[in-house]
Amino acid sequence: MNYLMTAANDIDIMIKGLFSYKLFGQEFWITTTHISILIVMATIIILAVIANRSLAKKEEVPGTIQNIAELVVEKLDGIVSGSMGENASKFRNYIGCIFIFIFISNISGIFGLRPPTADYGVTLMLGVITFVMIQYNGIKVQKGGYFTGLFKPIPILFPVNVISEFATPVSLSLRLFGNIMSGTVIMALWYAMVPIFFKLGVPAALHVYFDLFAGAIQTYVFCMLTMTYIQDKMNG
Amino acid sequence: MFTGEDLILACSAIGAGLAVIAGIGPGIGQGIAAGYAASAVGRNPGAKGDITSTMLLGQAVAETTGLYGLVVAILLLFVKPLI
């Protein structure tokens, strides 16, 4: 019992504030999430610069880096055009961008960072961006039919329809947050609670499941659902 | 010896345990989805890739309700909003 109590103090899952500052009388904090996002962004920028360098002197027979870059672009293109059809060209950039960002964020747990997507602030913003895109494209494509669509099938269902519109970003963001957060919590519990013997080797398998597998699946699901919702509204 | 805070902590732990019972529903749902996907692959092995991605998407959506329970449990245990 005593052992468990002392171990419980080592559990380290929360976001920590590193540095505070005041702005307009409000107190704000630079937290571990900001640092993780900066590292993730730096990684993406470095990868992009490397890919750009290699594509600048592209060859008939592609080398290793050119091959990888072409593979990534082709796969992302396939995902977008597979689920959006003729609307794909407008959303290719955005979906590819959030796919790479969420994927690298999710797997950053392997490299010892606290994944940025395990902070609800980050995933909620991603959900809100999706929400704005859904509504904007719905109004742009369906015009007035968008607003009458809220009163279907019978007018008394209007509040329910509005609530279901607002539930979309919440469920999207909570899904991503819950999956990554549960992985983070389980890894932290494992590192804090088990005897030293199980800390060698075993966490590798857990990391592969919780960080790589769950992270990749949730990235795919987030992008897939974003595209499905937008496509739904555009076909009205 | 016992303070009100202790009582709230104990009840929060019980509540967190009750909240993750929400995992039962998604578990059953995901099992049913995987079973149908397996039988679909058995009937049409050529469509394995499409069936797998559809199954994973459906399972991830079905998982959401269980995750709501998990989020409530995590809030109760680590954020302690009631104290």
C-alpha cells in the first residue's frame, strides 16, 4: 500500500505551465503543449525543406527521398479523391496538411514529448476549423436550401437539428483527445506503477499500440470524418 | 479523522469506476462490426482493403460513447472538479 502511494506521486500526465505572462490584465501560461507543438512544427518544416530540396533537382529515376515524398503525396491524394470525388481538388491541401500535423503530433509520444493532441485546447480548435468549413461550404453550395434544410423533416425538429450541427465538432475533438489522452495516461501509469523489471522491453509494445497504431487510426478517422461531413453538406 | 474532502475523493473514485462501465456498449458494437467484416471478407476476399477501412471508420465512430465515459473518469480522478 505504501509502495502504491509513493508511486502515485510520480504519475505525470497533466499539462504543466512553464512560464506565465500578463496580457490585458489576464494571466496566460506557456505550457508543455506549446513547446510540443513548436517541436512538431519544426520537425514538419525540416521534413518539408528536405523534400523540397530533393524535388528541386528531381530525376527520371527517383532517389530515396523523392520516392518517399511522392509516396506520401500520392497516398494523401488517394484518400482525399477516394472520398470526395469531384470536390477533391479544393480540399487536397487542407486535408493533407491536418493529416500530417495530427499524425506527427500523435506519434510524438514515442519520442518522449507529451502529445499536443492530448490537450483538449488543440483538438477543439481542429474541430472548430472543421465546423466552420462544413457550415461555410454548406451555405455556399446549398444557398437558401441550407436554412430550410434545418426545418426538415418537420419544423418542430429545428432545435434538434441545430444541436446536432454543434455536436459535430465536440464529438470529433473528444474522439481524438480521448484516444490520445488514454494512451498517455496508460503509459504514465505503466512507467510509474510497475516494478523495474517490466519497464525494460515491455513499454516498446505498448508504445507501438497506443502511440503508433491508435495515433494512425485516429488521424485517418479525423480526416475521413471531416471529408465525409463536408461532402454531405455539399451534396445536400 | 475523516474530512469532507476525503469523502469527496472516495466518491470521485467510485464515480470514475462507474463512468468507465460505458465501455461495455462500444465493446459489443465493435465486436459485432468486426464479426460482420470478417464474414464479408470470407465472402469476397478481393475487397479486403475496402472492408477493413470501412470497418475501422465505423468502429472509431462507435467508440465515441465509450470515450465520453473515459473523459468523465479522467476528469474525476485527475482534475478533481468537485473539490
